[in-house]
Amino acid sequence: MKIKGHIVDILNKRIYKGEILVENGYIESISETDDAPDQYILPGFVDAHIHIESSMLVPSEFARIAVTHGTVATVSDPHEIANVLGVEGVRFMVENGKKTPLKFNFGAPSCVPATTFETAGAVVTPEDIDELLSSPDICYLAEMMNYPGVIFDDETVHKKIEIAKRHNKPIDGHAPGLRGEKARKYIAAGISTDHECFTYEEALEKLQLGMKIIIREGSAAKNFEALIDLLPDHYERMMFCSDDKHPDDLIVGHINQIVIRALAKGVDIYKVLQAACINPIQHYGLDVGYLRHGDAADFIVVKNLTTFEVLQTYINGKLVAENGKSQLPPVDFSILNNFNTNKKQVSDFTLTENAKTIRVIEALDGELITNQIEASASLENGKLVSNTATDILKIAMVNRYKNAPVAVAFIKGFGLKEGAIASCVGHDSHNIIVVGMDDESLCKAVNLIIENRGGISAVAGGEERVLPLPVAGIMSDKDAHTVGRAYGEIDQFAKTLTHVGEGHALPLHAPFMTLSFMGLLVIPALKLSDLGLFDGAKFEFVDVVVANDGV
């Protein structure tokens, strides 16, 4: 196969008219020519950190959409399915991913369960890590979220790190807000990347300490604006990722969107493309081509270098997408799950307290972090209830792995004026998390998910919506467009349940994605576990009630 165009040579910072000869999946030659069609050929994009599960698609279905946006490879942490099904879940992701040309590069999940303060469906031991990293299918030790364990010398945490070093495989980081001597010790342990930086100053400090920084733009969590000004001076040590991408957003774009935004900021094109195409390959030692003689023929053809409209995507010399249409067929797979709780009663969501002041989680749009605030309690017949006037709503976490008491607390930022929304895509343990106006709505939304053995739901009045996610309770068995359309519809329905107008914030950009992070205990400040309200800064449980009447 021969293909002509303007060749974008990222490493040598030049663009020239040329012809590529591909034989047996590899680039046999690249030669300069006098003429070439008005199109540009460059290496494909690589997502440097993503949880495929958060797209609600199995890897083979994720691939069918991602290739249309010029993505040829991912660095994928199967942490989500591992928290549900352990090593069995990791193997499912690897085997399903092998059925498609897109180059999935999976890691060994380092923190399953993520903490001891929640109930997960499985445990991944150091022995499991050793077994996984012994496989050529597992490329790295995935994000070490337990940064307190690294800093305070937890034996199990350091054993996993040492196993990765023995296998000579990179170790990913996850240390939001970590600065100073603690950051120094975390990095010195061998942690090589971080995608969780909040601020320019934090990311710069970590770069100076030897870390590589990943700019993240996902469906809910974003740090592009905070970090992009670092790219011009530190492009050799930075990468791009989506981390978590919901299906409707994936249909619209992927890493190509970050590239376009970076260029719009005036960043040099070669520096942007090095972060998007080259640096992940170098850091993780990926079997992905750079667009050089002898490389695997992994490249894309784009209409121009402004909008990056993808005309064609090639992986190992095979045309996998053309003019926005995937050339990849669907693949068959078996469904596996782990859902073992019975339907709940309205009384399970009741809080009987004689409270004056309560602790409240404050959700922040586009952020994984939350604030911990205090609010006056609202009481009806001796029970704590939501207050729509102040946007203080009930939030609950339901153990999906066994029958257990429901954890109930309060949250601000969702703006619901009626009904409830729920999801069992609840990082990290994927129990069922629900936010709503009243106990009846909370119960109804949760039971829809239990009936479907996984999914997201929204209820209001007599209307009920649910998107089933039967694969491990977090992914669909349907194609991406079907899932994306269904997700978009339930997402819009959820937004109709919110206040809009003077005195009220706009609805969350991604309410279900934001909801999924309200159980992410390793991110400060206040979150909810199935075992109770959790202070992520102090790493301890706290009471919902701050002060009682008469105190």
C-alpha cells in the first residue's frame, strides 16, 4: 500500500511532501516527492491514561469509536472492573481488547480495593500483581492511588511497587494536591506520572522533581486550563489523557479535541503533537509506530492541521476508520457480573436525628475534589430531609456485593428540584450511589439498578429511566452509538430535574459522571463510602451530624 500527503515529522520538526510505502503492517519506506494531495499524515493519537470502563463500553466497542477520532492506542487502567471482579475482570478486558486492532495497553491495578474504608467486590494482592506483570499483555503498574501508603511506608503498597521495578515496568501515580516533602518521597519511591494535578504550581513542582505530568480532559474531571501553559517549556515530559470519557462525549471526540484546544492556545504544533503522539510511546515502551521507516504502520491522515478532521486511521497498516466511519466490526463476548444485593425499602434511606447542623459534601462541576461544608439541618417528623431552597439533597451509597445497611448523607451542587439520579458506576468500588429529593425517589432509582444488575437511572414523578449496564454492572453489551444515544437521553432527562434560573447554579455538565466520583475516597475533601461519610483529607470517617439541638 502506498499513500501520499504532507508528512508531519514530529521529532525532526518538519513537514514535507512525501509517500509512505506499507508492507505487512510496517512502514517499508518514507520518501520525499514533488507533489502530494492536500492532506497531512502523522502518527496516531495515544490516550496516556484512561479507564475504558467509564465509557460504559467494552474495549472492542470503545475501539470502534476511538479510531474515528485518530486514536491508535491507549494506556488503560482496568482498575474499575478489577474492583468488581478482580484479576478475572482484568483478563476480560485484555482478551476483549485483543479482538480489535486498536492497541490497548493495560496495566496491573495497584489499589484494589482502593481503600480499606469501602466494600469492593475483589482484592488484588501483591501475588496477583506479580502474576499480571509477568504477562507481556500488562505494560505497567497502574495508578498508585494510595499515596498515604507510599508516604507512610505501608508494607503491601511498597511490595507492589518493588514488584513493578523487578519487572522493569513503569509505575503510574495519582496524588492530587500532594506537595513538598511528601511529594518528594512519593516520587522517590518510583512513581513516574501524575494526571491529578489541580494547579500550575503543583504540576510544575512535580515536573521539577522528575515526574511526567498528564493533562486530563475527561467528561467530568478536567485540568487543561490549569496546566496547558506548562506545555511550551515542558513538552518533552507531558502527555494528554481523557481518564474517564462517557459514551456521548466519546462519539464527539477524544484526544484530538485536546490537540485542537492546545493549538488554539498558540502552543507550537510539534510540541502539542509530541505530547499527543510520541511521549506515551516512549514512556511506557509501547509497540506503536512513530511514523518512521521500520515502524508499525500506525498513523492517521487529516484534512488540515487546524481542525484535525480525521480522513483515515491506520493501525498495523490496516484501514480502521475513514471519513468518520469505523471499519471495525463488532465482536462477540460473554457477560460477567457480580451483583448480590436485594432490592431496598424506603425506610433504608431514612435518617432519624435530632440535628441542628450537618456536614455536607459540596460537589464542584468539572472537578474530582469536593468541599466539606456545614449547613443547617432540615427536619420533618424527627427525620433529616433534603432542602431544595438551599440545594442540600440526600445522597446514599448502597453495597452491591451483599445486603448491608445503606450509608446516607447530604450533598450540595446537584440542584435537583425533584426525583433522584443513581448509578453503580461509582468509583472506586462501584457500589450504587444515588442523589435525590426524597426517600421514595432514592429507593426507586436504586431498585431500578438492582433489577438490571447494573446501570444508571433517573426518576421523577411517575417517570422512570434506566440505562442497563450488565457487564460487571458498569459496561453495556450494546454498540457505542446505541449506548451513547441512550446515555445522552437519560443525561438530558436528569438535567430537566434541576433548578434553572436566578439564584440557582446551572445544571452540572455531566451529572452522572460527577455522581460517580462522590464515592472516590482518595480524592479530598468529603466523600461517601458504603460504610459512611469519609473525610478524604484526614482519611477517616466522620459523622453526618456536626451539632445536635440543645448542644
